[in-house]
Amino acid sequence: MNEIIEIGPWRLMAAYVFLIVLLLLVNRQGIKKEGEIFFSALRMTVQLIAVGYILVYIFAHKHIAVTLLVLVAMQFFAVRNIYSRVKVPIKKKLRQVIILSMIAGSGATIFYFLLLVINVEPWYEPRYFIPIAGMIIGNSMTGISLGAERLINEMKAKKDLIEGALMLGATPGDATAPIVKDTFTAAIMPTINSMVGMGIVFLPGMMTGQILAGLSPLIAIEYQIAIMLSILGSVTITVFMLTRLGYTVFFNRWSQLEENDA
Amino acid sequence: MYNLKNVQFKNILDIKELTIEAGKITCIVGESGSGKTTLLKLLNHLLNYEQGLIEFRGKDLKELDAVTLRREVILVPQAPVIFPGTVRDNLLIGRQFSRKDPLPDEELLKEIHRLSLYKKLDEQTGTFSGGEKQRLALARVILIDPEVLLLDEPTSALDDNTLDKVMDRILGYVKSRQKTMVMVTHSKQQAKITGEKIITLDKGLVSSIEEVA
């Protein structure tokens, strides 16, 4: 059986039973989250329907410009998402560092993966480019969000230690080295941890999709391993850039801690 | 060593003219809130003066590389920063920041003993008292051996007996090596014993400069 079973609208509706169960439970327990849950599910549905039609259109009209436009849009939304996920004010210069890290880190990984690992032709083939770019950018986004918030909080919390080091003739790099290290580790740990459970605790989404679509599990794992390593690579590069460039924005040209958050 | 002209910082300090001579011990006294600590931070260039001019060896402080300056001019705040780790880590980190080679254990031990701090080098510093932290920070600075020492109430957490021993060591070190030292203290008496020049600050203004014979 290599043909995938189409769910169809009616049986898809049946899946919404899970949402109704949740809403009933939440309501009975007096947790005032019904609205948020309902709108999240609604948003998920609308977004996925929209993206389904958009992808059908893009796959039918292969073009470099279209693929690149999608890439730019993904990066744009990822960066916006990072800004809103980080719960503390982000300095303007740190925002620029975030953009640069995302574009350079995930961009380099996407092209490396498509050109060298998969060797897809043409390179802008949207059926490969878009889902892979999505996974790489999405995971890098999570890493950068964690990293940026941690960096900002640590720079505030450890102000005395930093100034204490500066007073002793430390460079800003020396003074923030422990913070940069901690931030880097904290931001890449979720990616490392997700590798550990992979295949045992759960089958990753892409692999599940490929198996459902009738592909041999052996090919599916090849893709999964390769994409997992690429995600690791992209998260590492983006977070590394964020931390290495990021700490500098907290200092002025006299190696003093900048006081304002702007 | 330092020349200050019309230096203003927020509404905390307003200094018309002030000179700090090389190879001398200068004491700064004044009530709390008179701007003593701010003045030290300006000299270490940890803070930026908004107006006027501070010259270090005849050069505008703002034109100098701040990190290089701070390796020559080290500031020990009243509540010195002790880094997580052992006594040894804390003694050596200063030299590491200044890009100087580490020193052997004997020299580290000798210095903390001179400052009446009898601890093992492997001891963790997390539970140190305020006075122990002050002595550890003073030992760290002496081991870096900078040109200028800026000390902010360096003995505020010490009992009288220890205070005398610590001051003897600091003064012995500074005088024998002809270092420049600027010490903030709230005690006029201590300033008179220690200082060769006493600057009194009052609400951010220099109210008197006294040369001690």
C-alpha cells in the first residue's frame, strides 16, 4: 500500500473532537482559557489551509524569485517572532545582531544542505527548499530567542561582576566570557536534547510525513539524520554569532557598560 | 598623574581644578554623597565625565584606550567583586585580565598573609565575610602591581587591629614601589595618618586641598 489515504473534510472534522474535549475540560475546571484555546486552534486551521494553497501555487510555478521571496518572508516572520518571544526590551543594536545572525547562520546552512547534502536540482526546487528552510529557520529562531533573552537577563543580573572585572583591566570580552558561555549552552541544549529522544520517544515530523507518504523508512531516516544535523549546525552558528556579536552591544567605545536599554 | 579641569558629572560632581600627583598618596574625604566614589570611577574611566577635561599623564582620558588605562589604574570598590571560585582563582584573575603571567602559590600565600588573610588557596570564596573579601581584593591588586591604585574605603569592614596591619602593608607596598595611590575614606583621622595630600569634597565640590608635611 503505497498510496496515502486522503482524510477528506468530514473525517478531518472528526479530529476536532479532541479540541471539544479540551474545551469542555477547561470549562469544567474553571480555567479561563477557552477563548485563547479556541482562537489558537482556529488560527492553526486558517494558517495551514492558507499555506496549503500557497504551496500548491508555488510548486506549480517554480521560479528562483518565488523561492527567494518565500525565504525572505520566512526570515522576516522568524525575526519578528523572536522580537515578540523575548520578554525583555531588546536594544536596537542587538536587534540588528539578531537579524544578521539569523540570515547568515540559517542561510549558510540551508544552502549547504540543499547544494551539498541533498544535491537537489535546480537548487530552488520549492518542494525541497521550502520545508527544509522552514525547519532550519524555525529551530534557529527558537535558539536565538532563548539565547537573546538569556543574554539580556544575564547582562543585567551580573552587572556588578562585569564592572568588577572591567575595574581590574578586563576587556568586555573577558568580563562577559562566563555569560557568553552560559548563554551559548542554554540556547543549544534544547536542540541537543531533542536529538537524544529522537526515534525512541517519538518519530520526528518530517520522517512521519515521509513514511505516511509511502517512502521507505530507510530513506526517511537518511533525510531525518541529515536535517537534524543541519538544524544543529544552524542553531550552533546562529547562536554563536548572537553571543559573540551580542555582548559587544552592551558596551560603549570606552568599554563601559551602556546604561540605557535603547 | 591626573589633571582635572571643570569636570562635571550629572549633579554629583563639579570640579573646577584638581591635580593628583604621581608617586604620592592622595586621600579623598567627605560626607557620604559628596561624590568621592564617582570621582574614583571617573579616574578609572568606568564613568564618563560629561563636561570638562580629565588628563592622564597629559593626555585626554577619552583619547586613551580604556582597557589599557584600567590595567595601569586599578580601582578597588568598597564592596569588591569576588568571582565564583577559589582564593587562588580570585588572586590570579586580576593578572589574567591584565595579560600578566600567573604567579606561583608561594607568592600568592605570602601576599594574603601580609594582609592578615589566613586562608588556603583552594578554599571557595562564597562564604567570605566583607572584611575577608576586602583583603582578598587588596591582595589581588597588589599582585597585579599597577601604577596607580584607586581604593574606595578599603578597610571599612575591618576591625581596628586588622585595619592597622592591612594599612601598614598597603602603605609599605605603595611607598617602596613609588606607586600613586588615591584612597577614599570617610575618616579624616585616617586621611591625616595616611595621606600626603587630602582633598575634601562637599556636595560634589572641592571644599579644601591640604598638603600634609
